[in-house]
Amino acid sequence: MSNLFDLLVAGLATGAIYALVAVGFTLLWQTSQTINFAQGEFVMLPAFLMLAAMHVGAPFWLAIILGILLSMILLGLAFKMLLVDPMMRHGVLPLAIATMALAIGIKEAVKQFFSAEASPFPSIVPTGDISVLGHAVSLQSIGVLVVAILAVFGLTTLLNRTSLGHQMQAAAQNPTVARIIGVPVERMILLTFLINAFLVALASLLITPIYLAKFSSGEVLGQAAFIAAIVGGFNQVRGAIAGGLLIGVLDNLAASYVSTQYRAAVPLIFLIVVILFRPQGLLGRAEERTV
Amino acid sequence: MKSTLLVGALLTAITTTGAFAQAIKLADVAELSGGGATVGTNWKNGIDLAIEEINAKGGVLGRKLEVTHADSQSNPGVARAQVQKALDAEPYVLLGPGYSGSVKVTAPLAAEAGIAQIMGGEAAELTQAGNKFLFRTSFGQQSSMPKVAKYIHDDMKAKSVAVVWVNNDFGRGGRDVVIKELERLGSKVVADLSTEAGQADFAADVGKIKAANPDAVFVYLNEEESARILKELKRQGVTAPLMGETTLIGQKVIELAGDAANGARGHVGLTTDAPVDLIKGFRDRFSKKYNYVPDHNGLKGYLAVYMVKATTEKMGKVDPKAFADTLHGLTIKAADEPGILMDVTFDANGDIDRQSFLVEVVEGKQVVKQVLPKMK
């Protein structure tokens, strides 16, 4: 039973990271019909930006700030202006393929300019355990969960409680009408790209101490978050959060109670079941194609 | 005048050719570029150092040793072509390659030519295909795992063991041997956990280890995964002693795992940190010549050449056809041939038996804790 508790905590911590990344998927999809297959690499890159900052002598806290700012410029602003905007007019599929190319490009560039080998990465949460309900739970798991929950809470507050959030939702739901009533749709779309870049940088900061900084570490994350977004509902932020947590827990339980060899297959089987019986995702809403 | 010059030139040619005919020709094919460049360069430098020493002392049976180096580019296809080219020149013995994959594709060529091949590969299967011309310079898994099992049973006094391994040829090969040996010795395997190469999250695997509550954990993964599982073992508070191979206690693992690597123990076949005077001497001579401290591949290359010397002197003649037969079953003692560094015995498959070392990570440094004797 204690094993189950440990698995649940570890699963929720991993799932919280998936949720952060999955939320980015849904944000980009809702505002600009962008399916970003480089999302995993977007999580891998900020860690290397932070490592590079530390390499030139910046202390860890400054490296974090620089890493997040640089990520927002590169993975938010530059990504939108240099890749999404020019490709968008050619449709969803060419854009999706362009993001696949971007994923390969980022991976190879990191391999070329940093290293093909893994590097250690400092943790923002101290190592050690605390006792929760009589169980020793690692501070790292708790830290990851708390930061992820705060980020998601902040995001939902922004979207639901502020005028800016309402404008973003309007721009996502019906850009034409939003434009007529004076919402600066382009700026709102840019804002979602910046928010996505912030979320992936945060995920990078949380996950890299555990996964190590390596050029290929985005592959697993990107896939898990993509599955989480579909399972939860690609058009709902709350769906992506639920999907992320669910996949994280499911993965850990499958590895422990089904088989380690088939652990990667279990979330995929779950995905197929969801698509067959609830294609809009567990918390998603059915929508018609926009084109 | 012209004719005198011609005679002189002819004489020079004859004497030079004579000298070449006298020399014993070795061919080396190694990873001098590409991903295995560190392996191949250490191996090559080890060979060159040994040859220089042997020739300075008058060679083997009064004949000098000569070696040609060819680059496999760390690519099995290129290795095969280079080995074929080297064999066409009819060398006395073939040295290399270092990568098991390259050895696998070149071994049949050397066997067909009837030339002994002394190589650096460590995969278990290499010497299990019935090749009568292939010899190792270091332990294969079938030699190292029994030592690991014996240490877990005798020294760690573990009655129950959890075995974690990576699901590929390397991991499965090691796992099969170690489990067989542990059970033979009477240690019970209470958890047998396969993991994937590149796996990032070890929470569930470590949870299983914790639930099995073993006396010791044997970890047989690649370097990065070793670092990740060490961190997770520490995170989940697993206190059972950890045992592994070079891949658990290597410098890269220590760098990646940080504190979590402390206390991990591993079996190491060859290390230049070994508390053996002859190895220390080798390390000093190598460092002086090349300005860097060699890794175990430098030792392997060096030993390969001294294997050639000892075997040839045992035969009392330079006979490429009889070389392999002589080396099978041969024991070379360091007292008789200091270049071999440690007493070593070759079995009928070309596998070696030699003393090895038990290394523990203490405050982020590898410390040789114990010398494990030869099995037989």
C-alpha cells in the first residue's frame, strides 16, 4: 500500500510536468490551430540556455531568469514570426510538418553546440524527504507539484478572471467577431505563444534535474504531453491538465503493476480507447472543423 | 662511378628488405576516428608503447616488432574492409578492433585466414561462436559476472538480490549470467527488473525494488540511466548496498548523479588506478610518452602486444598457424613477463581469467577497495 502511495505521488509529479507542456499544446491549438510537434524540444532547450548562462558565469537564479526570457524570445516570439506566420496560410498540415523539422533542427543544434552526452542540472528544490500522512515523500516531487499547480492556477485565473484573459478567449473562439468588437487578435495570439514559451521553460526547469539535460530528452516528454492533451481534450486547458496528471499516474502504475516492458504502450492503448469512445477527449467539447 | 652507385643502392635495398623480412609484422585496425576515437587512440598508443619497449630490449626471439595502424572510423563496415586489407598483407597477428560490433563482423575473416585476432571487445557472444582464433584483452561478461555474483554472495552476504538491467544485448547478456551465478551460489533473486535504454523515469522500478526489500541491488544499465536510477534510489531512500560494473561507477555517472553515486560499488576488470606496481609503472611510462593518463583501452592495447611476445617466446618460433593453439590454455605470469602486468590465463574460447578490482565511489571519487582474485 505504501508502494501505491509512492507511485501516486511520483506519478502526479511527472503528470504535473506533462500537464504544463500539454496546456501549451492546447493554447497554441485554440488560438492559431498550431500543432507544435517541437513542443518536447521546446522543453529540452531552455535547460541548455540556462546551462549556457551558468557556463559564462551567471549564478543559478540569474541563469533561470535569462533562460526564461531567452525562451520567450526564441520559442515564443521568433517561433511565431519566423515559422508559424509564414506557414499558417498554407494550412494546418504543412505547419505541423514544419514544426517536426524544427524539432529535428533544435535537437541537432543542441547536439552540435553543447554535447551529445547528458549533463547534470541543478534543482531549484532541495533534495530530502518530508513526512506526509506517515509516508516519506521527496521534496523534489512536492516542489514540482506545487510549482506546476501554481502555474496552472495562475494561468486559469488569467484566462477566466481578467479582461486580458477574456480577450484571449474571444480571439480563440471567434477571431472575426473578436476583431469587430475591438480585440487586438494578433496581439492575443502572440501572447499565447509567449505564455506557452514560459510554461515550457518552467517545465524544463522542473524536469531537467530528474531527466538530465540531453538533446533527446524532449522526445519522450513531447509524446507524453501530446497524448495527455488528446486524452484530456485538445480544446480545453482543464482537459490538458487532467490528461497530464492522468497519463503521469497511469504510466507509473502500468510500470509497476502491468509490466515495465509495456509501460510505454499503456498510455497509447488508453489514448485509442478515448478516441474510440470519446473523441473530443475526457473534458473536451465537440467542435466542428474550422475549415 | 655509376656502377658503384648502383651496387650501393642494390645493397641498401637488399639489407633493408632483409631487415623487413626479419621483423615480425603485426596489423592493427582500431577506432582512430569517429565515436570510438578515444577507445581506438588509447588502444593504438598502448600498442606503440609496448612495441617501443620490446624493440628497445632486442625484440621477440631476436626479431623486431612492426605494426601498421588502420582506421576503422568506428564503423563496422569500414572495419571489415580494413581488416581484409590488413589480412591480405599476411600479418603475424591481427590486433583490434575495440568495438564489439566491429569485432563481430571481422572475426570470421581472420578465422578464415587462420590469423589470430587479439581484440578489445567485451560482448559475451564474441567468444561463444566457436571461433578458434579470437582472443580477448579484457573480461567478457561470462568472466566478470561470476566475480560480481561471488562478491555479492560472499562479501556483501546478500541472501536476496534485486537485479535491474537494460533491455538490450548488453544488459540481457549480463543479466542472464549474473542471475544464473547468484542462484548457483544460493542468493535468491527477489526482483528481476528490465528497463528500457533511454528511460528517464525510474520511480516505478525503484518502488518495486523497495517493495522486494533485497539485501543488495545489482544495477546493470548504461551510464546515463545508471545516474538516473542512482538519484531515484537515493530519493526513495533505498539503503541496500548497490553493486554494478564499470557502467555504474564510471566518472561520467559520478558527474551526473552527484551525491547519489556515493557508496555505489562496481567490478572493474582493468583500471590504471589499480594498486598494482606494474600497472602504476605502465601508467607513468604512458603518461610520460603521451602527456595524458590512459584509460583501460590503453592497457588493453599494451597487453595485446605482450600477449604476442609471451606466446611467441613460449613457442620458441614465429609461427602464425600455431599461435592460436599455443595461446589457448596458456597462463602468462607477470613474474616471467612483466609486460603482462598481472597473471592471466586464456581458456579454450579465448576468454581470460585474471584478477580484477572492486571499486567504490567515496565522496565523488573512485577508490579501489579490494582486489578480486582469479577465478581459477
